[in-house]
Amino acid sequence: MSEARPHTPSWVYTFGRTALAPLARAVYRPRVEGKELIPSDGAVIFASNHLSFIDSIAIPIAAAPRPVHFLAKAEYFTGTGFKGWLSRTLFTAVGATPVERGAGQAAMDALDLQKQILESGAAIALHPEGTRSRDGRLYKGRTGVAFLALETGTPVVPIGLIGTDRVMPVGAKMPSLKERVVVKFGAPLDLSHHGPATSGRARRTATDEIMSAIHALSGQELAGTYNELPAQGAVEKIKRVLPHERK
């Protein structure tokens, strides 16, 4: 890995985790398993199932004292007024970095940013499924996480999240205060034996190993397909049936 300037948490992140983490623990009484398996230093990729908006809050709280960084769509940081300030402050406080969504250059910029964070020796959190599961099943993983791991030589710590979908289901505006979250960390995965990041087969088999580890922790039913939102419009529906590489 090339040398890079350490990626240090902002004061908002440090304050937010210090102030919010005890409150979140008191309210949701999260059960954290396997925390001793988290590397105490050096680059690491946390790869988790994705059930709820609050997954990005649960992981940094459970992984403390290790700071965890993840990418969030830029719209969360550009709002105006009190709502915009609250969104921007919350996402900064949980370690989010704004990125433009989309393919092409936007995707390359996001990948480069993730590599920079890892090359600085920090930790990032990613969801191989892409978008949130709306039916609670575990979907096939896309190969971006494996590419980063193979390209940078970074170990992957699988995570199984349980109950976050009951705390804040898709579409809910406020979290429930009645449910309990379980966060299970697995042993770090060295994926180098799969081959180089340039190999599509290596990326696919490494991704399958990651998803198998997540499944063992979460216990979810396997969907056996990719998680995609319903196609909007005729053009998108046509694109869905055309052959193309799944990342």
C-alpha cells in the first residue's frame, strides 16, 4: 500500500460519537458480538448486510473506539435551513463523506476516495448488496467491496446486523424505541488467495466469500439475486433485460 496522509475524524465526528453513542446504547441496548475480532489498527473494510437507514449509525457505535468512515450521497450535505443543517451535522457526526451518486466519473471518484481512506490506515464500512433489503432477505453482493480489498490488500471484517429494520423500517420517518439491535462481527477475511483485483473471477469468488460470512452472522434467508429497486420508465425496464456486467 502506498503511503498516505492519515485520515483523521473531524471534531464533529468525535463530538457526535461521544455525545450520541451513550444515548443510543441506553435507548436501544445493542448487543455486540465479536468486537474483539476487530483489528485495533491498520486499514480494514467492514462489510455488512443492509436493512435500514440506521445501519450507518449502528456500525460506528458498535465498532468504537475505532473510527469508521462511509460514503453517503451528496444530497445529505447540501440541504438548506434547519433540516439541511441537521442532516449535514448528523452524517458528519457518524463519519460520512459526501459523494455524487451515479456511474462513470462519479463512481471512479467514489472508488478513489475509498482507496485514499484505506491507504491512510483507516476503516471504511460498505454494503455489498448496494441498496437496502426491503423484504429482509440477503441479496447477492456486488463486486466493488472485493475489488477494494484485493486492490489494496485490506482485510474484510464481515458484519451481521439484526433488528435495524425493525427499529427503522424502509420509509419510516422516526425510529422505534421498542426494538433491540444486534451487531455481530466476524473474523477478518484475507481475500488475497482469490487472485488479483483485475480478475473478474477473483472479484466474484471473493465477493461470494464475503457474503457467505455475512450470511453466517445474520442468518437471513438468501434471495439468490441482486437487490434492485423497481424499474422506473420504459428505458430503465429495457436496460434491466439487456446483458451487462454486474458490479
